[in-house]
Amino acid sequence: MSDEAPITTETEAPSQEDAPKTPETFSLEYVQELRNQAAKYRTEKKDAAERAKAEVVKEYEGRLVEKEQSFSGLREELDNTNLELQKLRAVLAEGIASEDALDVASLVQGTDETSISDSVKRVKSLIGKAPERDRPIDPSQGSGNHVPLNGDPILEKVKRMVGA
């Protein structure tokens, strides 16, 4: 009987680890409650994200408007400077003296290259013209008798002293 296994007092009941696992089942109400709770958290998260986004947009909206105004002001200044440069180039290209270039450029009109060029040519044609006189000129003015109407008292005194 030595071949036989020793007999123990324990019964050979399957242990809990060896036992086949049965899936846990939950009631329909419990599952529905969990789903509702998860949906509530999802909507709260979505609402919080939208509120945060709205706050950020509101905060940066003022800054964005300020930057856009600054940018448009700089753009306008650049356009004006480029226009002035085009006028100066056109004036100098026409052969007008550099010391007169700024004065002539202030008279030039136009916003594009062709209109500026035409305006420079018109101004250049006007530069050489002398203004017409409206009143007649008396050529006898300043010539003839140099003695003043009341005589020259200093000349008379000198003649008496010298004896001439």
C-alpha cells in the first residue's frame, strides 16, 4: 500500500483560483446610471472648454484690434513713403537739379508711375516760363536827371566848403 497516495483529511474541493470565473452581471439601472454620469461629465468638460475658449478670445480680441490698427497705420506710412520716393525718382530722371528736386516733387501729382511722370513733365515745362507782367513798364524810370526834386543839400554844402 505504499503505492497509494496518502489520504488527507481535506476534501478535494476546487479552490477559488481554480474555479471557473463567471462574468459579473450588473443591473440595467446601474449601467444606465453610470452612462448618465459619464455623459454629464462629458458635457461639463465641453462647457468648461467653451468657456475657457471664450475668455481667451475675449482677452486677445482687444490686442488683435490694436495690432491691426498699428499694422494698417504702418502700411499707410509705407505707401506714402514709396509714393514720395517715386516722385523724387521721376523728378531726378527728368534732369531737374537736385537742389530743386524736393520743391518740384511737392508740386507733382499722381499715384502711379505714368501719372507721376506726366505730372513731372508738366511741372518741368512750367519752370522755365517767366510770368507775364500785367502793368506797363516805364523805361525812363531811373535814368535822366539824378538831382532830387528838393536839391541835394549835402552836395550844396560840400560845394560851398570846397569853393567849387
